[in-house]
Amino acid sequence: MTVSAKQVPAPPPNVHRTDCPSRGVLEHVTSRWAVLVLAALRERPYRFSELRRHVEGVSEKMLAQTLQTLERDGFVHRDAKPVIPPRVDYSLTPLGAEVAEQVYALTRWVERRLDDVFTARESYDEARTS
């Protein structure tokens, strides 16, 4: 007769712990390109080339990596249509729509408060050079 070891339940997610897997997910959704991709897909589905034009400055490689990461995490749905030429559409999953609302709110806040940030930077820089 063997005695099984009592399983210790995993601690609840806590992003402040270094070993918490939530940190990886947070990193994925808050990377510069992911924020912009999620905000764009919040508007509507996009084809890869459309999305690349919409998210100015992203390279083809970075966009592909970002979409793949977001798809793996369950935020983005990739729909490859068997047509010639090939057509691939990207859209948000329900989970992706939820996180997109959160990062979209952050992008709008940054746009609204940009002048305040610049003012704070100027004050900081002036205090450092005085």
C-alpha cells in the first residue's frame, strides 16, 4: 500500500511574485506592439497587411510575432481562408475583446494626459540641471 503525498494547492496569481505566470501574460498584453494591435483589432478584424499599415512603425517580423503570441494566449483568432491568393484575417476572441478594452482605456488616457506628462518631464529636467 502506498501513501500518496498531499498535494499543496498552487498559490493564487500575484503579479508581484517573480515566479507568477501572470507576469508573462502581463508582458504579452502590455508590450508596445501588443497594445497597439489589440487597440486596432478592437475596432474590427484586419488582414495582416492592413494591420501592418494601421499600426505604423511595426515591422512585418514583429507584427507576426506579436499576433502569434496573442493567438497563443487566446486573445486573437487567426482565420486562414483556403483561397488564392491566401487570405488571413485576425480578430479578437471574447477574452481578447476584454483585455483590448483595458489597454484601449490606457491608450486613451495617455493621449489625454500627454501634455501633463511633458510638463512633468520639463519640471524634472529643470530641477536636475539647477
